[in-house]
Amino acid sequence: MEFKEWLAEKLREKNLTQAQLASLSGINQSTISRYLNGEIEPPLETWLRIGRSLDIEEKEILLAARVIKQDAFVVDSSLVQIPLLPHAIPCGTPVEYFDDFSEGIIFIPEDILQLRVGKSYRMGRRLYAVRARGDSMIGEGIRDGDYVIFCPDMEVEQGDVAAVEVSCQGITIKKVRFRGDEFVELHPANEKYEVRVVRKEELRVLGKVIMDFGFHR
């Protein structure tokens, strides 16, 4: 179910107008109108925010957003906050300062996150998210607009999918293969795109991709 259909259904169930929802949720009415018209898709935190304002159980929201499947275990109410990064960060900025450039926060159910990284994020491992662009990694299940979560504190090994930056051209997601001491191959997961070979000094590996999610599944 698309968000516009889900939201329209909930407004009918609750017998609420767009103006009333705007007042309850604190979201601009014009933005709500664009959601209902299917002009834009909201991030997960907006699903949750609207759901809470309508007194809807979190599990129902996560099911509707396809973050969890119908047969998944009940998701614990606790959520992990992960900084959402823009694609372009000032050239040479150390990872330690990435928080200063975050453009928002996304919320991941703790149970889902632990399936991928255990409880290591509680022991100082940092997590960041970036929105995927294009369809070059569709073979890995990463679609345009998905949130991709990566960890700069996990080692990127041969063949891992990673968040990388080439010559300060912004963050991109690719499968990494190291070729000797001088070159790195960046492999897409779509036959439409070619493998890119760059020199190691042109490349900065930002972190290992640990999961992605979106509203397409």
C-alpha cells in the first residue's frame, strides 16, 4: 500500500480532515495535501509521527511502510536514531565530524537493526544513513530513494558493498574490489552500468553498508 492510500484510509477511519491532521501532527497542511496526492513520499519518521498523532500502533505503521513483513516478530517499541547525511559533505571532512552535517534523523526499530549488527552499535560503533540515488545498485536490492545505512567503524573487505567518496564528488554506494596497492574497482549491481576503476588516492571508503530499506518492498 502506498502512503497516500494508507493516509487517506486512516483519515476516513478517524473521520478527520487534512486541517485537523495538520493540527494534531504539527505537519504543514500543504505538505499533507501533497502526501495525499502522491506528489511526495515521506520518510519513515513522518509515517511514525503521523501514526502517533492518530493513535495508531507502531507495528501497524511499520507493516504498512513495509519495514517489517506480516510474519515478522513483534517489533520492540524502542527506536535507534541514525543521522541522515546529504550526498555532498565538504571535501576532506573527517568521519568524526559527519554529525555536524546531518540533515535529519531516521529511526530504525532496534530489533531489526540487531539482526544485522547485533548490539555493537551500543558499544561505540557509529551508524549513518544516506538516500540512494538511481538504480545502479538495484541488483543488491537498493533502489532509488532507499535509505542506506553504513558503519564507518566496520572494516570494508573485498566484495563488500560500501559507501564511498571519489575525488570529493559526493557519497555513492558501490561494491568494492581492491586491485593491488594502486587501484580500486567500484562495481554497480546493474548491467546498464560499467565498473569504474579509480586510484586509491582518489577514493575514500566511508563505511560498510549494513542494510537498506525503503517504501518499495
